[in-house]
Amino acid sequence: MSPSDADGLLAEQLLRLTRRLHRSQKRQLESADIAITPAQSRLLRTVAHYDRPPRMADLAERLEVVPRAVTSLVDGLEAGGCVRRVPDPTNRRVTRIELTDTGRAALRSLRAARRAAAEDVLAPLTTEQREVLGELLSALVDGPGPRC
């Protein structure tokens, strides 16, 4: 097998693993009766990353999407009580997005679902294999090249 064939196989395996993780996480969320899309989940995690409520433009930039996409996601999360729009205290033309208690609880559930999905996927591996996989993934994530 040539190096390019091996790389293609690895790429396909990584994609299959990602899909498996997503399916497992989705099952975990469904069993916990949480109806949040992957995009909404990403927005919640992004909002939680900020020290103070971010502007919609900040979220669009960080998520690398158009502002209208953020508006739609915020609308859905706001309807579910996970976030709320709040005025900027220094500029009344700016709206910031703030997590609610419901949103923080949803984030905890999302984290638990991610952990459970990882445990499900990693179950066949020994402790040593998990350590090696962790080192390899760290090398890929932290190595040179563009980061997502």
C-alpha cells in the first residue's frame, strides 16, 4: 500500500470514527431527552468560552459562519431557554448573548453525553492503547498546520 493510499484509508477511518462518536452522543442526548442540534451545541460551548457575554458578531467570527446563521441558532436556543439576549451596558446598539441556568445545565448534559460516547467508542481499548491513542491525537491536534 502506497503512503497516499494509507493516508486515504486513515482519513476514511477518522471520518467513520467521528460519525460513530456523533451517533453515540446523539443516542446519549436522546435518552436524556435533550433536543439540541450539533450546531446549537457548538454555539453553547462557544458562548460558555467567553468571560463575559459575547456579541453576535463575536460568535459568528469564532464559529466562522455568517451572522445570520448565528441569529438562527440563538433564536432556537433562546426559545428553549438556554440563552438570552441582553443589552450591552456600554453600547445600547449592541446585543450580547448570555447563558441561562438552563443553558448551563444543557452544557453539563452535553459534556456527559460526550464522555459517555467516548467511553462507548473506546471500550475495546486497553488502558495502554488509550494512552497511545491520546498521545497520537495530541500530536495531530497540536502539531504544525492549520487549526480548526
